[in-house]
Amino acid sequence: MSVTGAAPSASHPQPRGVYLLCGVEMWERFSYYGMRAFLVLFLISNDGGWGWSKADAATLYGFYTGLVYLSSLLGGYLADRFLGTHRAVLLGSALIASGHFCLAVPARAAFFCGLGLVILGTGCHKPNVSTMVGQLFREADGRRDSAFTIFFMGINTGALLGPLVCGSLAESERFGWHWGFASAGVGMVLGTTLYVLLRRRYLGEEVGRRPPRRAEPRGSVAGTLGAPLAPLSRDEKNGIAAIFILCLFSVLFFIAFEQAGSSLTFFAKERTDRFLFGGEIKTSHFQAINSLGIVVFGPAFAALWMRLAARGREPSTAIKFAGGLMLMSASFGVMVIAAWFSDRGVRVSPLWLLATYVLQTGAELCVSPVGLALVSKLAPPRFASLLMGAWFVSLALGNLSAGLLAGQVEKIERGAVFRLLGGQADFFLLVFVIATAAAVALFFLAPRIGRLTRGRA
């Protein structure tokens, strides 16, 4: 469904609804990344936390973040068949806010209840906000990739502010962990209020509406009651195939990228000299570097894609993905060197993590917003939210695998799994190899994927 009346030209300004949805998603990501920034720190802490081992904390982190994205498949299905994206977003917002306030209660039962509510709420909220961005454009509108990059900047503005605000409260002696959880809930309430107040003005009634109860046959304007779904065309089937191929590479990308909340956080806490200019950098604040980079560099990437699209020289989605994987590989090349120094008993400069996160910023800008745009371009309209949910399933598998892999960091460090460089450098070397192999494979597959999409992505 497209509601914009503008011609499909990259020279036109973006619909105003893009900026509203950008703001709504900013607050949802504020709550998610704010809590994620200190979750493993809370779990391993003996001062008000649970005193878990790093392996157990990383495993729970992996299952939690994996289920957050896996639930997007359910949320997409409910939106496509019953609720519409508008109602799904409202339901998700209420569940997320309730979940964070449950986490603020210092009891284990409330903690797990809160995690469950956040998981279900994010599943309803996240894929459907992304789908609504796609609903603002006609199929051939050249502004789509740029719009998703702007939307992605909103995501990362929230991801920047969340660790700084929620992480600071959680790690402070004056407030503590549960104030951090509560502040994430406040952010979600603000985002929901923004959406409710401005939706009609900036989105109208068409975007997010409840889907029709009965399917319309191909070529029909009004449809016939009880008509079966029209079969998918060859192009639609090929488009779905391309989505699933790139979802497989998305899994490999996020195995590396989601080390930020686990193994890289452990490295920041235990192996990094966090004193700078007479003050201490809080461990959770390192996770804000990536988001700050996206806010800074995101406009440049959005402008680059629009300029290349206007000239007919924009790289295919597969090539963008492969480039992102190469940048991710380079970031863990940096970490191999940093870990090699730290394995010799030295707390390394925070500049190593800074360089890592800056490289990962470029990598993410080549993958995440481009992947969202890919689904909105190629998914048949009647399966738009479901396939957006499938995209987030790839993130779920990547997050789960990342957590399980990070749970092995101590075993690999001791040489119990394999030994090449020795110590934690071996762990980051393994991630480096995964990202490099995926990038090379995708460069070779890019022409095949291009034939499936017939130049549409």
C-alpha cells in the first residue's frame, strides 16, 4: 500500500510521516538499548546484581535478544491477518513499557516477567513500524533507501541516548540498576505519547490501517467475498528467495555485530583503561559510540545512496551487504590486536574500542537500513509485515548465536577449544574469520541475487 502522492523521484523531499515514525522508533530503541547496555553488567555484578558467571550472563543475553527479534515473526503475522500495523504498534508499546517497569521491581519473578513482556512487545512494535515506513512509498520511489537511512538514524539516536541515560543511572552508586530499568520504561511512554498525538496529522488513515478480512483476486478492484488468494508471480517468488538468501548473511553479520552487548562489554570492563581526562568512562557508555557514529555519518550515507540512485550507479543490496561484512571483519581485526596486547596483562587504550565501533558503524549503515528497504521493496503487499518479521528472525538467530558464542569466551581464552594466538585474541580471531568468509561468499553470489531481483534491489 502506498499513500504518498509524490512522483517516485529521489529529488523530492521525504514524506512527513518518515520523521514521525523516526521519532517513535527513537524512543523504543532508547528503552531497548538503554537496558541492553547494562543487562550483562547487572547479571554478573555482586553489588546489587545476581553475581552470575560471564558464560551464564552471555547465554541469557543471547536468548533474550534472540527472542526479542524472533517474536517479530508473530507480530508481523498478527498485523497482516488481524490487527493492522497501527494497532500492533500500540499493543507493542504498552507491553514494552509494562515490561520495563516490571524490571524495575527488585524481584526475580518480576525480572523474568519483565523480559517476557519486552520480548512480546518488541515483536509487535518493531517490524510494524518499519513496515509503515515502506507504506509511505510507491514501489519505484527512489527515496525509499534514503528514508530508511533517516529512519535508521532515529533508531540510533535512541540507541545513543539510552546507554548514556539508562546506563548512567544503572551504574551510579546513588541510583542503581532498577532506576536504569525504570528509565527505559519512561522512554517507551514518551514514544507512545508522540505516536498517539501526531499519527492522524502525519500518517493519515491509510498507513497502518486494519487489513481487509477477505482476499482480493488478482486484477480485481473491489474483490469478491471469499475469493482465494491469487498465486504469487514468478517475480514475487524470486523476490522472496532473494530476501531469504540475504537473511542468511544477516545472521552471520549479527553474530559479529551483537558482540557489543556481551564479549565487547566484558572487554571494556576488564581489559580497557577507562580513565580519561581525570574521569572514568562507564562501561555501558562504550555502546553509545556506534549509535553516535550513525547519527553523524547517517546523513552522508543517505545522501550517497540518493545521489548514486539518481545517476543509475547505486550498488545492489547484495554488494552493500558484502561491503558491510568486510567492514565488520576489519573491526574484529582491530580487536584481535587489542586483545593480543591485553592478554599480556596490559589494560589497553579505549581508542581500540573506539576504532572498532567506528568501523562497525559503517558496516551497519551498509546492512541494517538497506535490509529494511529490501524487504519493503520485494515483499508482496499481502505478506509485507510477515516478511519484515522474517527479516527480524535473521536478527534473532544472529543475536542468539552471538550470545552463545560469547558464552564460550572464557573457554577459548583458556585454550580449551583451540589455540592459535592464545588468550582472548583467539576469540576475536574466530569472529574475524566468520565475517571475512561471509563477505567473500556474498561477493560471489551478488550477480545471482541481482538476477533474482531483476535490478529492483
